[in-house]
Amino acid sequence: MPVLIHPEEILETIQMVSNENLDIRTVTMGISLRDCSNPDMDVLNENIYNKITTYARELVKTTNQVQNLYGIPIINKRISVTPIAVVAESCKASDLSPVAETLDRAAEDVGVDFIGGFSALVQKGMTAGDLKLIKSIPEALSSTKKVCSSINVATTKAGINMDAVSLMGNIITETAQMTADQGGIGCAKLVVFANAPDDNPFMAGAFHGIGEPECTINVGVSGPGVVNSAVRSLEDPTLGDISECIKKTSFKITRMGEVIGRQVAKRLGANFGVLDLSLAPTPAIGDSVAAILEAMGLESCGTHGTTAALALLNDAVKKGGAMASSSVGGLSGAFIPVSEDAGMIRAVRRGSLSLDKLEAMTSVCSVGLDMIAVPGDTPTSTISAIIADEMAIGMVNKKTTAVRIIPAPGKTVGDSVEFGGLLGTAPVMPVNGYSSEKFIARGGRIPAPIQALTN
């Protein structure tokens, strides 16, 4: 059934694009690589390259045509693929970084910005293929530009694989060291998940789930600047008024995103998957989730009341999206990546926003601890413990949580790491100085919570 757009909505959208940083953050093509498996690395890489370049050869051209047709900026064109740990399980090679290099070459040749899916799902244990992939991550991310990696280490149904959590602390540290000349940027392309969705269009966590069709188009829409402007236009509102305003604004943004997504999918002959309405900030002034929270009445993001304000925001975004489309999926809500949000950077620097407060905020936002820089000498067990805390929040609350953390080489508290572009600037934040090493070293699995018994 076609989505009907009224002239007033078109004029409103033009205003949002021109003055409030509204954009389609990403059009992501999901491609199944399940038929590419082969024990021989050369054949495997050839199969993967041919499959991606065949399906995605018109993606950028088509997306640009739709962008020009509707006048809505589409910032990124991306690809997600079947988790490579599954695709390469039968491969005899011990190092899977050549597969990452093939993904990178394919992404370069079709002209997309990023490709996700150098991934493994290890919430209940690791196969030989999973372990090969995880150990290949530092080399893979240091030798490629466009490849993103994600590891799911926990679910509500399975509990938390603490052996994988411990391993990921080491992998993150090694990845930072191998990209030290760029501030540890390899870690900005690596995320650890609980309850990872199969259809997330956003990087670094996108992969094409096992239950997904051959090829899909998933769209990520962003508009924190639009929501911020709408909230600030209200005159002495109650919190209920603010919620209604955000819900109505999200409704409008979602309708626009679905029109774009369905048009791209139709032209490419692909399935339309989901519309992910996530308020993903950028370093641009005003295009900030922190600014929305402060518009509600907080003096500075991170002060008492921040978690409650974020809960209101996330809920209203989801309700508005769900009212506008039956295809809302992925993460859908509010992101809080510190380095990508000018308001959060400011809050960290003035001392109102700490790592502990961010962890509390993740219990009600869409994802988790995102684009957090910590001192380069942070122990790997501490990084693993930070991951474990975040995974516990996701597991118990039956929601997606994630950690994208950068132990910035050579940096200490008060320094900053410049990544540029959408990744922005990360102020280095302090971590708790007390050790978690013995806890992490115990390994094993934290059992699934009682909430898992839903059958």
C-alpha cells in the first residue's frame, strides 16, 4: 500500500533538511553469503567478492537517484553480510583476515562507505570458526578501511559467555595498539553486543542475520536536530507535552524514511526490510541527543534526571515510529555515542557526564556505551568488566546493549582523540581504578535470567 504524502508534509520536510540536519543516515543492503562457503580460501574470497559486487553494483547509483528525486540527503551507503564466522566455518585457513580484505575490496569497488558482518554469534559458546574470526579481528581492522566487526556475546535466552567477554577485552586492546597511529580507530569499527538484532542498518554492528532473505534494503533515519528544534519551540511544556511533541515528530521522520527505503528497494529489485528510526547524533551543533535532554530542562547532560529524560525520549521515538510504519525494526530509539555528540563531549569536559552515568543511561536507550575513549593503559580485564556490566543490562532487561570502547594508545584522562568525520572527537574518560581481574578470570557462563523462561 503506497504511503500518501501531503504538500504540507513536503514543506515541513524541506525545513527539516535545510535547518535541522534531517537526513537518511544510511541505506544498507543486506546480502546473504551462505552460498559462498568453501574450504579453499581463494575460492571462498572469489565467491564472496562476486556475490557482493553482483548484488550491490547499482546500490550507490540508485540511492543517489532517489536522493535527488526527493531532495533528502542520504549520508551513507552501506552493506551488511552474513556473519563471516558462519560463512568461513569450513575454510581450512587459520587466519580469516584475508576475507576482511576481500570485503574491503568489494566495498571499495561498488563505492559504499562501510561493510559490516566480520562477525560472530558466540552467546553460548565458540566454535572453531568463531574463534578463528575473533582472533583475526585486530589484523582485519588494521589492514582495511571500510570493514566493521561485531561479536554477540550475550542474549536473554542464553546468558553471558564470559570466556568470550574476557577474550574481547584482549582483542579490543590489541586492535587499538595495531591502529595506534590513528588514535586506535580500529576499535571504532568493533562492537560487542548483547541481543544483537539481525536487521540493524547502523555500523559498526550491522550484519545480515541467518534468518534474513537473499537481499534486503534496510534504512536508518536520523533526526536529533529536528527533535531538538521541535522541543525547544514548545512554550513552558509539561513532560507529557514534550513526549507528544517527540512522538509526532518521529512519526513524520519515519514516514519520510519509509518512502525512501521502499523506492530504493523497488528500483533494485530487493526486499524492503526495516526502517530503523534512531536518533544518531553528529558533531554538528544542535544535532545532538544531549541537546534534546537539556531542552527538557536539565542544566547539563549527565546530571540527576538524565536517565529519566532519556527514557522519555526513547519511548516517544519508538511510539512515533511504530504509529507511522509496520516496518520499524533494527534498534530504533536514541543513540548516545560520546565522540559523535557535541553536547555529550561538552558534558564530559565540564564533569557532568561520567562513565558510570552513561552506563545507567544505557538501561533505557537504544544501544549502550558507544564511542567511549578510555586511557590507553586501561587493563584488559577492566575493559572486559565494562563489557560484562553492559551485557548484564541487556540480558536482564531483554534489550539490545553494546560496547564500542577505545583504549586510546598513549592517551590519559583529559586528553582527546580526533577521529574526524561522523566519528568526531572522543574525550578520554576515567575508569574505576579497582581491579576486576579475578572476576573476569573465572570465565564460564553467567546463566540466563528467570526472564528467559517465557515459553
